[in-house]
Amino acid sequence: MEFERRQREKMYDGRMLRLYRDRVAVRPPGGEGEKVLELEHVEHPGAACAVAFLDADRILLLRQFRYSAGGEIWEVPAGKLDGDEAPRACIERELVEETGWHPRRLEHLGTLIMTPGFSDERCSVFEARDLEKREPQTAEDEFLQVLEIPFDEAVNMVEEGVIQDAKTVAALLLAARRRGRG
């Protein structure tokens, strides 16, 4: 499918995202002509998350307040890319900030397109191992509790619907498949 952005109007420019109203011409494959659509598009700098293993069986999970989700939810450590920051550098920084653990080993498990219907946000998923204790640097606008959970219990929490955060569900299932459980 071919497309061309013909017009762009910036509607909002905030610290987390930008919102645009775009006019886009779309040409279907094998079809004749084009259709012009008016679409709202959220531009996001991207994010990274990690399933952080303390040892062979235990991981770090966060119980974090998320206003937009209506309260506390379960999440793997994650964060937004700052400027031109690489996903690997982002998750190293976020792990220390949120949990006080620095990964000496990171393996990329995949990249997620978070909400393709209206946003370009991508989240790089990592498995973090060989963690080294550091001092957490939690931001004052973050309200979270760091918990050590058996990995199999976390996967069960996904299957039971206790963990609903999309990046966390995907990250845990990618890690489970890698371990031969999925």
C-alpha cells in the first residue's frame, strides 16, 4: 500500500508526545485512484522495557500508580527514550532509576508497536541478567513498589488476567518462550 502525507497540523506538543492532524493520500495495491484521509497521529520518542532476572527464577516487577489506567497496575521496568537515546541505554537507566539494579547483561527479545491505530510508539523489549545493586533514583512523579516475584508466578498472573499492561504481557511471554515455557 502506498501513501503520502499531504498536510500536517501540530495540535499539541508536550513532554511525552506530540499530536498531529494529518491529511494522507492512500493508494490501495492494484487499485486505481486514491483516497484522502484525515488522521490524528501521536508521535512518541519510543520506549524500552525489560524482564529483569535477579537469579534463574525471580524477576523484578513494579506495582505502579498509573492515572490513565485508573490506579495501580503491574509492570516490568520501562521508560521513555530521552532525545536520541538508544533503547539499550534507556533500559539501563530506567532499571537503576526505578529498581536500583543495573544490568550487566542485556538481550534484545523484540520490538513492539504499541498502538498502531494512532501512534508510532515502539517499545524495545529486553531480558536483563547479572544485576548489580545500585541506589534507586525514583522520580518524584512516580509512585511505585518494586517486588521480587517468581518468574512462573508472573506468567501465571498474565494468564489469570492480573497483569494487563500490554508491554508487560508481551515481555513476559517473550521471555517465557525463550525459556521454553511458551
